[in-house]
Amino acid sequence: MEIKTQVGAIQEVAAELIVINLFEGVTAPTGATAVVDRALNGAIRELVEAGDFTGKAEQAALLYTHGAIPAKRVLLMGLGDRAKFNLDTARRVAAAAAREARRLKVTRYCTIVHGAGGAGLLPEAAAQAVVEGTILGDYAFTELKSDRTGLDPRLEEVTLVQFSADQAPAAQRGAQVGQIIADSVCLARDLVNRPGNYLTPTSLAEIAEQVAAEAGLTSQALDEEQMADLGMGALLGVAQGSNEPAKFIILEYNIERRELPAYVIVGKGITFDSGSISIKPSEGMELMKDDMSGAAITLGVMRAVALLKLPLRAVGLMPATENLPDGRAYKPGDVLTSMSGLTIEVISTDAEGRLILADALHYAKRYQPKAVVDLATLTGACVVALGHVTSGLMGNDAALKQTLLQASATSGEKIWELPLYEEYAEQIKSDVADVKNSGGRPAGTITAGLFLQKFAQGYPWAHLDIAGTAWADKPNGYLAKGATAHGVRLLIQWLRDLASAQ
Ligand code: BES
Ligand code: MN
Ligand code: ZN
């Protein structure tokens, strides 16, 4: 989708469709909405007075202009309660407008920047949010449909129309940033939605290489022999049951600029999780193609960091393998030796994510990072605890967790802390090895976090359990049904905050 910005009055724009807005409960519109209302002989007031349009957030009403203004149609969007309006509302409203346009098979339209006028948002942030909402709302995963005739067309061009010329440069900057971020989210969503027979560790490595070349990152993918040389016994243990070769994908940005602080993102890249010998029930198992969400998000974040040219060093680590049962697969009771030297008793082959992350977290140490954040669809227990709205946050450093919570508030991607109290570590003590990979059902998200903590040594570290948030069972706001890539916007915001605080 192409995003443009333009200065002017929206009621004067010639377009198939213009998008304007109204807060809930407003009977006398102001600004552009008032001008359009007057041009249309009070049609908007009439809608409101008849009770057909309340202005509830994401509500949409379509009006025809009969030549009264140059635009053919007007889409009036509800902004909801003025007191509750924020950047996330702007994003949701923009997404609803994009979906409405697609339903009308309109592929180009002009929109005002929700929130930049009377609602008091900064024009740059509002433009970013509107662009993010528009691109994310337009998102659909259709690449495997052989018959495209019934599909709604994708948006081709959306123009933000800004009344104040003073605010235009800020709106333009925000729109550019929003496009980079939203395109990175869509990239991650595509990878997650892609089934396991299309997205293998090898194809993930190839895509990472391509994205890296386009965005200005360096990339490499270690093969199993190189992993063996490094002693990555935990990752290789999981990979044993699969015929697809495992890959350890490394993306680096600004890596030679040693004067800049380094941040490492680690993403779980299980391209399909059957549970292996501790096999999962077959019902719903198809969703386990999303078990590489952490890796996809890592790739999305790294792409954006490079395109935004953030003044820091960033590294993305994506350990990638399938988790499948086989005559050669690893088994419950096996003991694996991780790269860190710690030995791990395998209680469940379905607790594979923490094994591949163990080696990646140890590998991260070589960058002497200022912080390491990992993302993983790690535990079903996190879905029970926080549902599909909020990702679990754990970590060993209060200041780091605080900066993540701050970025969460700004980006609207919700996270909530769970405690890594030492008492829970009793549950992962092994009789035969240094640690075991399952602590049983109680506090399953926390014991997984404590397991990771043993390998995240020597740097500030945070872990995001995205098991509940990576996938949406139904469309909601700017989320389509399917992959959400929850975490891309959060971590880009986090890194932008860090870059600007330097
Ligand atoms: N990928 C799953 C976690 C998961 C479950 C994500 C449901 C999304 C939805 C992970 O590898 C797993 O199987 N975890 C086990 C751990 C247990 C065996 C200690 C779990 O949560 O049941
Ligand atoms: Mn599993
Ligand atoms: Zn898994």
C-alpha cells in the first residue's frame, strides 16, 4: 500500500471516498465534519438526530455527496468517548475505515488524521497511529488461495489530509514511521500464518537473508554442524526428530559500531510443534504452526530498526527447528548438555521452546548486550493466566522491565509482569541433571521463565511469553483473524525510546 500525505481541506479533495470522524454524543460537529455537514445540507446532523449514528468507536456510516463536494462518498467514523480517546483508538478507527473501504471495493481514499485536530494527540504520533491502523486493518493472508476472484481488493493508496501546514512535516514523519512499522508487522504475520510445510527453518533463513539485504542488515544462518561445534546440545536435541535441518539465524545491525550500546532480541522459532514424543492432542494441533511467532517478530523488529536507522546496535537471534517425533527423536528422560554447560533432564519433549532458547540466550552473551529480550509462544499456562489480550513479562532487571512497560503503554501492546520468585525454582530441580525442562502444571509460565533465567546470565534480560497473544481466534480492531505479531510494535517502540534517551 502506498501512503501519501497532503496539506489541505478534506472537503475540497476529489476522491472516491473521504474519511471524516465524530466523537460519541456530539450533535453539533466541528472542523472538517461540520464543513462536510453544511455542504451536504445537514445530512450528518440528520444521521445523529435520527439516532442512526452515535459516534461509538469504530462505528461507520456512508454518505453520498450528490456532487455537493468533489468527493463521491463520505465515510463517517465514530471516535467513541472523547475522554477515553487515545492513540490506540485512532489505530482501531483507521483499521475499521480501511476494512469498510475494502468492503466497498474502494482501493484509494483520503482520510483526515484522527486525533490530530481537536482530540489533542501530537500530529506525528496521530499520523503514525492512523497509518499503522490502516495498513494492519487492510491485512489479509491470501497467498494460498487459488481462486482470488471472490476476495476483496487490497488498498492501493491512502492519503492523509492535514489541514494545518505547520503540522504537515510532523504528520509526514509520523506516516513514514508508521508505514515502516506496520509493514514489518505484516511481514511477521505472513510468516506466522504460513503453514509448516511452506515455512521451514531453511525457508525462514532464506527469507531472513532477503529481508536483511533489503533493509540493510547482515545475516547468517548457522547449520547443524556449526551448532554442534558451538556445543548447542539443547537446540540440537530438539532438532533430532526432524528431517528438516535446524538453523540458527543471526541478524546484526550496526554491529561494527562498538561505541553504540547493543540490544539483542531472541525469538523462538519452532516452525511446527507437535510435542514430539510427548505428543500433543491432534485437535487444534494445526495452530502450532504459530510456534515460530517469536522468530517472526524478531525479524520484523530488526527490519524496522534498520529502516528507521536507529542509533544503536541490534542483534536478532532466531533458533529454528521443527519439533517432531521420530525413531531418532529425543525422549523424556534424556539429558542434554546445553552450550552454557548446564545439563538438562528432558521431562517433556513438548517443553522444547525453553531448550532452543537456552542455547540462544547463552549465545547472546558474546555481544556484551545492554539488554536481551526474548519472545516465545512458550506456555499454555500463560494463555490460562492472561488470555489473549496480554503477554507475560518476566525478567531479572527492574529497570529493563520498566522501560518495556513504558513502551507497552505507548504502543498499546499489553504486557503484565509475573514474578520469578526463587521458591518456584524447586519445581525444576532434577535428580540427575542440573535442571529439568518441566516444572509441572502449577505456575507453568513462571517455572519456564526461571528455566530461561539460568541461561540468561551476565546481562539484563526480559522474557515475553506470547503464547496467548500471538494468534487471534477472531478479528478485533486492527487484528485480523490469525497471526497478530504482537510484540513487533512494542519492541520497536522500546528501541526507539532507548535510542532517543541516549
Ligand atoms: N508451544 C507450546 C506452548 C503453547 C501452547 C503455545 C498453547 C500456544 C498455545 C509449548 O512448546 C508447549 O508445548 N509448552 C508446554 C510446556 C509443558 C510441557 C511444561 C505446555 O504449555 O503445555
Ligand atoms: Mn511444545
Ligand atoms: Zn512450542
